[in-house]
Amino acid sequence: MTEPSDHSQADQAAANDTFAAAQISPWSTKEKLGRLLWMLLGSVLFRFSFHTWHGYRRSLLRLFGAKIGPSCYIRPSAHIEIPWNLTMLEYSSLGDRSIVYNLGPITIGRRTTISQGAHLCAGTHDYTTRTMPLIRPTITIGDDCWIAADAFVGPGITVADGVILGARGAAFKDLEPWTIFGGNPAKPISKRPPFKDQPQEHKP
């Protein structure tokens, strides 16, 4: 094995110094305390609630800063990383074992279903920098969407109104309205048909 040159060793030392200097938490003390309280108390009270106690879970999330509309349905096994970064509008739902990894804000629109095991990931790292700092892009999911079982929505993605992302699909780009997507990466399969119970003049 060739011995590294002095120049190489100097480069490595400089890189290590840069990396060490960047090891500062991106979270404020208030955020750390809030996350600790949620982890130790809130999430425990949430997870062990009876499965039909939707109002109780809505109230608990609101207590921790979430914006939860009326008649949202949230299963006790859903994982919500940071409640105050979650907005859910009326009649939206989070299924069993769904993951809301909301390091950045996540908004879920009206009448939208996030099915079991689906993963909304609003956190990533800037891989163009050696220190890979944490970045927290927003995820926005529109009205009347369905993120099906085990699907993945990546950081910074906007899912337009009426989208269906099929089971185990993975969205790494914005999804166009009233379209059915599937696959990894997600690709359009077909336009979503109008609702049968929707008046003709209001159909997309």
C-alpha cells in the first residue's frame, strides 16, 4: 500500500477539521425539548390510545402544535416525528404504520388518504457538501389524493390535487394533478377518472 503524501495528509486533515466544525445541531434548544417531550410523553399517549379515539389523538397532536382539521382520522400506529410541523385539513387520514417524517413542514389536503406503511420524508442531506448538512424541505399533498400502501414521497415534493400514487410507488419529482402514478421512480399510468358522485360542471 502506498504511503499517503504529505499533501494528501494535509488535505485529509483540513477535510476532517471542516467536518468537525460542522458537527453542530441544527435544532434549537426549544425544538430539542419539544421533541424530547413528544418522544417521552406525547407519542406514548398517542400510540397506546384505543383505535377509535380519533378525537383524542387529534386533540393530543394539537396540544403539541399540529394543525389538525375536524374529522381527520389518524391511526394510533402512525408515526409523526414532529407534531408542530404537521398540517392536516378536514377528512384527511393517516393509516396504520404510516410514517410522517416531518423534519420540515408537511401539509396534507382535504379528503386525502395516506395508506398503511406510506412514508412522507421531509428531511434529507446536502450531499454536494462534504459535511452533508441536514436540510428540511416542505412536502405538500393536495386535496382528494391517495398515497397508497408503502408508497414514498420524497423531500420537497408537491403532490397536486387528485393524484393517486400506487402501492410502493416512489415520488422524487412533483406529481401532476388528477393523474395515477406508479413505480420507482413514479411515472404516470393514466389520468384519474372523475368521481361518479361529482356534478359534471365540477369534474376536473
